[in-house]
Amino acid sequence: MAAEIAEQPQVWRDLLAARTDYEEVGAAIAAAAPRFVQFVARGTSDHAALYAKYLVEVGLQIPAGMVSPSSITVYGAQPDMRDVLVIAVSQSGGSPDLLRTVETARAAGALTLAVTNNESSPLSEAAQLHVMVRAGAERSVAATKSYTAELLALHLVISGWRGVSTAAADVLPDLGDQVLGSAPAVSQAAQRYRFAQRLLTTGRGFSYPTAREAALKLMETSYLTAQSFSGADLLHGPLATVDPQLPVLAVVPSGRGGAAMEPVLGRLAEQRADVFGVGSADRIAALSEGIVLPDAPEELSPLLEVIPFQLMALHLSLARGEDPDRPRGLRKVTETL
């Protein structure tokens, strides 16, 4: 897991070197002119899909949603998919429910795109369009480099669809190297939480998927109960569970999503919460502890934000005497129906 976290900037360099492949897929989508987008994914890839949902709704102003595969695989629904783009995101491309959803959607008139880390997967063969995330072999059960590779691949495809430059992404690998330098500080912070049994993660906008991915990584490597809420949803009830003994991990970057978190941080302060933040210098200064991120465009910030949380999951697992590479009861490829 440690090695794969460290490989991420180079994975991004490789993706950016092949950006025309992704932009061409985006142009093919633009030519089809879909009026709605549905994403289908599981686990970590579900969070990458949620990130792309924001890219579509904010950048293209086209409605987007998340498919519930069981509506097709369990209940046998066959919705009308004309003028719909269905994007399936899966590292392995092998989960039967995602495959069935793509096959059903294509038969019902949808344009389908598979985003995978396996070029010869059943999912990539079932969809009309396919892009590889180029993360290379990932041995740790906890996905790290394949997650951020999915984010970047989706960004490049959707930018191609929009017909906008992707030059802003060129700084990401160097910025990623900078964020990896936070590992000693994250390791030290992890010691504070080694006896925690539960925690919350929170963020808004493009950073909400980061909060969800952070919670998943902590659950699967450290076996604690981690719940994730958007900053808005946190104030609608779960805030009542927060006290000084409940750690809160907050994603508070620069940009509109981070600004929307400021009232949330204020309410957490009223609860005397123990908040560990990842984000902009001004917001981290007001918290108990945190990691300052280098400045990046808001829609690209999630690639950087997640690295300290990946490191937190790694070091917290080790501090608790666990093996983050082989979480109990989990396999690298999970097949669901």
C-alpha cells in the first residue's frame, strides 16, 4: 500500500502523456450529445463516479445520477436509455452486476463507456467506448493509485467532451510529490487515533467524494466504524453525535466547496470536536491539526486531498498492529450480483 500511494504522481504523468486518447473519447461523447448521464460503480470506484458526477453537472450543466444496479439485476427493470450516457467505473471490470447493467443499458439505447484498469475485462468489451486508467498492477487490497487514476481519466474524458484545455492538470504530478512529503506528519497524527473505534469524515462539493473515500479506506484497513457525510447533511442531524471523543476528518480546500464548509467548521468548534483537516492554509490554521495542500484548481484538488487520508489509513492500520495490504475478509476483486 505504501509503495502504491507513492507511485501516484508517476501514474498521473503517464495518463497525461496519453491525454489525447481520453480527449478523443470525450469528443465521441460530445458528437452523440447525450442529455443525461448515469454512473454505475461499486466501492472505491463509486467515489470516483461521484466525483465525475460533479464534473458533469458543474462543467456541462447536464443532469447526472448514480445507477442502483439491483434495480436491473434483482428487480429486472429495463429502463428506456435513449439519449443517456452510462459510464461504468471499475478497476477490475469484472463485477457481474456492473456488466449486466451496461449490457442492459446498451440494449435499451444508451451510449456506454467503461473506465477500467483492465483492458481485456468483460466490462470493457461490453461497452461501446472504453478507457484505461493506466494505474498498473495494484497488489494491495485497499485501492489507492487506481482511485486517483480513475479521477484523472474521468477528468480528461469529460474535458474532451466539454472541448476545454486540460493544461491545468499538468501541475498535478509535481504537486502530488509535495503532498507525499506530508507522510511523517500524518504518521504522527495517526498515533492520536490508534484507539478510536469510530470517526466521521466530511466535505462538500468536489471534496465530498474524498470524504467518502477516506472513510472507506479507514474502515477496510483499520476496522473502525467510519461514517461519511456531506457538510450539509452533517448539520441535518449527525452533528448531534459529535463530541470531543469523536474524531472528525474534514476536507477543506480552497474554492467554493471549502468555503461551504466554513459554517460546518464553526458548528464543530461549538461541539469541541477533535478535527483533523486537509485543505487550504487558512482553514487548517483554525483546526486542531491538519495537512496544508498546495493550491490547485478546485476540480483537480480531489487527487491531492485523498493522499493524506490514504497515508492516514496506512499508518493508523500499522499503529493498531494490522496489515493494511491484507485486510481480513476482503479480496482485491469483489463480485456482486
